[in-house]
Amino acid sequence: MKPDSRYWDGVLDESRDAGSLEAWRAYMAAVYGGLVDTWLAETAAGRCLKTDLFEEAVSRHHPLTSLPCGGVGVDASLSVAGRARRRLSQEGHSYGIVAGDLRQLPFRQEGFGGVLSGSSLDHFASDRELQEGLAGLAQILEPGGRSF
């Protein structure tokens, strides 16, 4: 993973200056929504976790609101997590938003029925970090839970 969350803070700052990607983000939110309907619909009784809150921080098109169960979001960057919380609150949504590292998630074991991790694991710099991230997600997934 990038050395620290300052990298993502910089990406967040740059997104303010970038051209609009709203059409792309709307398309991707629809894709994720379809995948959530297919793969996570059975987890409606439990909680679901979404890793990487960048879409929620910068766009009105985001996958967290498509989760079928109590949604919680986690991001490695405190700035991204804070911006996501503010944006979602302004839209009238109330989700648990946490800053945390996938390798040491601040959640209890087996606390989630589903995990949507669309763009988190691809940012690890080594196989060891990737394995640690996967292990962190596996720990918080309840038996029979689903992750994608």
C-alpha cells in the first residue's frame, strides 16, 4: 500500500482540480449496484463493509448506498473518510465511516456478512501486504459471508 494516507490526501486534493468524471462514476455505481444485487443480496440480515471511500468522498454516484444491509465504510485516509462522511450526511445518509488499514481493521471478528472491496487490494505494494489485507478482510467476514 502507499506508505501512508498522505498519498490519498493528495489524490483527494487533486480530484478537486480534475475534470468531471461524473458519467464514469455513475456507470461504475450502476455496475457495483448490479454486482451487489447479485452477490450480496443474501447478506441483508447482517452488516456490510465497503472499503475505499473515494467515490463517496468526491461524487454523488457511489456504491456504499447500494449495500443491502447496514453499511459501514473504511478508508486508509482520514481526509477521504471525513469528506465521505460529510458528503453522505449532506445527502441525508447515515453510515458508519472509519479511517483504517485493511491489514489491521478496527472491527470485531466475524462482524460483517458482506464486504465490497472494489479498489483497495490493488494498492498494496507487495504480495505480503496483499495477503495481510486479505487476511484482515477474512477475519471480519462472518462464516458464510460474501466478499467481492
